[in-house]
Amino acid sequence: MEEQDSKQLTVTIAGRPYPLKIKASDEPMVRQIVKEVNEKVNKFQLTYPNREKQDCLAMALLGYAVDLHKATSQQPTASSPPDVSERLSRIESLLDEAMS
């Protein structure tokens, strides 16, 4: 990633801050993904109030992993949006970048 095209960003997921180095052009997408992940975690917390936040985060991650696996292992159909696989692949690459 080129230095002038990259941006430092700290996002909060499940109440914890995570510093990221992303492409500046990816910031709106990253913020949207963070919002969606937090919404999933919150939904799991409401559904399973006795579970720890870490458990809810793991369940949300598992949901995304299942969706990604389905999207990458199946042939596109007329009923599936063409950009789902692309979006899930982009999420996976952003997570890989964030974890390195």
C-alpha cells in the first residue's frame, strides 16, 4: 500500500478500539462494515444476554465466515446479487490487512 494512499483509522468493535491502516478510498466501506458488525454483535447480546461480549463477537464472525464460504463455494445464481461475493472477499482482505 502506498504511503500517500493509506490512512490510519481507529475503529471500535464490540467496545474495543482497533487501529487500522487502510486505503483512504476504503474508509466509507470500512466504517459501514464496522457498523454492521457492531449491529450483529448487539443483536447477539440481546438474544443471548448471559453471554460475554467476546462470545457474541465470535458468533457474528462465524456468521460472516459462513456467508463468505457459501458465496465462494457456490456458482452465482440469478437470485444472488453479483456483488455479494466481491464484497465478502473485500471484507476478508480488509480483515487480513487489519490483523497483519
